[in-house]
Amino acid sequence: MPGRALTGTNVNDKAGACVEQVWIALEQCNQLYRWLTDSTHNDSFLNNLGIAGTSAGAGTDVKLLRDGIADLGSTTNGLWAVAHGLFVPGGTNNFFFNAKQLTGVTYTG
């Protein structure tokens, strides 16, 4: 039979890989969130890198970047915090509302 054999080991490996991929992705978002919220990476620092705007400026690139990553990686109220049992949203929350705008044409949600 061509292709991969269907075995219990394959199913277990796939399940483990799925969990690890989600874990790694959330950890990466959390690391970037913590980097963005470090005091040395203020709006001026980001502006000097070519990312325009301010954290308070609605619709600016800096605000979009910070909001999108915070939705996923925040240690207090992002998806990372929910996944670690540190935050329970008070209602529905689309954690990709801002983040999807960071993906260009690849967002499929």
C-alpha cells in the first residue's frame, strides 16, 4: 500500500505533534508580546524600524501590531493566558480579530 501505514503509533505521533505545534505557536506569540511590551521597544523604537504610528493611534501599524500580538500572546488576557488557565474571558472573544490583519493574504479563518 502506498503512503503511510495507519497505525496506533502514527495516530499518537500526530496527536502529540498537534499539541506541540499549538504550544510552540502560543509560546512564540507570548515571547513577541513580552518583547513588544519591554520598555526599550517603545513606539519610537518601532518607528525607527519603519513601523509607523503609535500605540494610541487608531489604525496605525504600531497599534495593529501590538493589539494583534497581545490578543494571542498576552500573559494577562490573551489566548496564551486562556490556554494556561490564567484568564477566563467574560464572554465571546475572537482572539484573531486583530491578529488576522498581520497575516496579509494568508489568513483563512
